[in-house]
Amino acid sequence: MADFSTEASAAGSQIRSDGYNPLKDPKRKPKSDDPGWKYAYYVEPGKRELIQCALCPRQIKGGILRVKKHLVGGYKDILKCPNTTTAIARELKAALNEGKRDRPKGQYFDEVESHENEDDDVVEVIGSSSKGGSSTGTTDKRKELSSKASTVGATKKPITSLLRRTPQEVVAERYAKGTTKRTINAAMKSKEEREAVCMEIAKFFYDCGIPFNAANSRQFEVAVEAIAQYGTGSTRIH
């Protein structure tokens, strides 16, 4: 059960001398049944940049989720409301837990990313002066996200090796298609460059006493493709 006396006190403390109550103004709230909106409203009607806590002078950027964390307390990314009550904290903690159960798998990373920089936007207003909020929540979240990313699908292979086809796949496709047109990369090479490459291969065959018809071997094509993918300027293979 919500603490209705505190809720009424929050509403009463917002009423101006002319009777205006921002908590009752539909322009200062979205059409939502989220319990957090019983204790908060938009600082400016229709604008969602800042939300005002109805129990303290704190203004919060980041949505009703952070407002609920503010009223519950115990979170690193936002300070606890000094005027919240045990009943309100219990009510909104239950709402936060319910939201976690309803959230699809994988949404955690989106939530962390969307709130990653919110700490710099939290301000506390007392009277006519304001000061920036401070927290180590951003750093902690970045470390946690980095840790999770490094353990999910971790691999020592470079990303390019995961995207490109293997030498065996390239040669197999070449044989399956038969004679194909030259690639753009090959077309950009001059006749002299191709002859220079062929000459070096011929010298290798001659120096090692390898029959020239070995060049017709499918495995030779795979080896050449593997060398090409390995790249130039690399260290000796053996």
C-alpha cells in the first residue's frame, strides 16, 4: 500500500497561493499509470527534459525510472530523496522489480547506454541557486557494461576474420561458378604487375624443384588465397 499521507503531503506542498497544483496539471505528466508520477512532474509543461521530485527540490533528467530510483534510494547513479518514506520506497521498489521482469532479454544494454551520461544532467535546485549533481554511477556502469561485453561471445579473432569467407570457401565458390569475370581489384592491376607475381611463383617452383603443373592443384589456389588474406608485410610463417 502507498503512503497516502505522504502522497497528500507531497501534493499539498506543491500548491501555490493561487491554488495551482503542478501534480494535477495533465500538461506536466504523460498519460501513464506508473506510480512514480504520483511524486513527480515535468519542470516545464510539455517538456520532458527535466522532472521535478515533489518531495524535495531535486530536478532529474532521464525519465521516471530515475525518479523512482531517487525515491527508493540505494542506487549509485542518483542520490536518494531526503524526504521519501519507507512506504513510498517499498511501493516504487516493487514497481522497479516489476519492470525488470517485464523487460525483454537484451534490453539491459540499451538501458545502460541510454542512461550512461545522465549523471551530468542531474541538478539540485535550492531557492534560486543550483549546483550540478555528482556521482560515480557513470564510471561504474561503463565498467559493468565493458565487463559484460567482454564475456559475451568473447573471441581472440579480429572482427574481419569473422566476416570474410575462408580461403577454402573462396576457392570452392570459384569452382562452383566456373569461369568468372575478374574482380574490380584484379581489373585495377596492370599486366606487368600480374606477370611479376607469376614470375616470382615460377622462381619458387624452379628453386624447390616443384613441377609447374602443381599450379593446377586446388590446394595451391587455397594456399595463395590464404596468403592474400594474411596480408602483406607480415612476419615469416615458419
